[in-house]
Amino acid sequence: EQGRLWVSYMSSDGNQIVNKNLSIKGKLTTSNYPAFSAYQSADVDEQALATGTWTRITLDEENYDNGGNFASNYFTAPYNGIYHFDAKILLDGNADSDAGDFDAEERLDCSLFKNAASATYGATSLRMASSLHLVAAAITDTSWEARLSTDLKLNTGDYIGMYAWHNSGVEQHTYSTAIDDWTRFTGHLVCAL
């Protein structure tokens, strides 16, 4: 039940006994084990990312969604548990004349927000994980990526979205094609709690 193994039975004296400390030897499998892989397809190519604003990344295609917990750009935790997530954002260096242009000390952040209801979110109090990428020297027309890998403790119903932030002073754009490896978000349950 909810990712946990237990056994319950009645004793001869009418008392119910519940054993929650079961151990498994071998491989435990379940058809609804939460796991997903979503990506941004060519249909959303060049999603605009305004400077100085948290923007939720649009993920319109799925490789898989075991358990059906990924929808409308969010993963929703079906159980209390520890979840592992990987995120990647690739910027398009040729979307327009300013795309892919960053000065030294400017940055690109890839972050995961919990329970952030809007597509553009300003409150960093809901930011659960972030990967900051700082430009050492000015770059021009460069396809640049940010990656994030983390474990998060979530409660049933918590939802996670992938966001980007940059301070380049100009609008940047995501890069995506029919290939599912450019801008993507994956995750799975590590253990139920």
C-alpha cells in the first residue's frame, strides 16, 4: 500500500497484528512505480526566457510516465517519499541576434520549485534545488546548458516544476528539436516513507 509492504492478520485471541517491518530478498517490482521522462519538443522550440524572471519550462512530450504522475509540466508525488530528479535546459544561441549572448559574471540557473502555481514565479522560498552556471568570460551566439541532479523529500500531493532564470539583460530561448535530450526533466521514486 502506497509503496510500503506490510501484512495484517487476526490472532487466535481476536487481536489484530500488523507487521510493518518486512524485508525483501530479490527484486521488488510494481507496475505503478512512479517514474517519468518528459522533454520539450520541436513544437515548443525557442521558448522565450525573459531576463531576471523565473520561467517554468514547458515540457510537452513524454518518453514515459509510469503511474501517470506527470501532467501540465509538473510531477505530482503520489506518496510521501524521497524522489530523484534530473533536469537539463539547453539555450539556443541562434534564436535571434541577442540569443546566446552573455557577459562575464552573468548566469543561468536551472531550478526545481515545489508547489509553485504560476508559470512565472518570483518567490524563491519554494525553490527546492538549484544549479547556478556562471559565465567566466563573455560569450556570443553560444548554445549553453544548465543541468541539475538532486534528491527531494516530498509529501503526497506536492508537485515539482522545472524553472530557468538568467540575468543576461536580453531575452534568451530554449533549444529543442525532435530529439528528447536537449531540454528535459526526469524523475523517479527512490523510497516511500
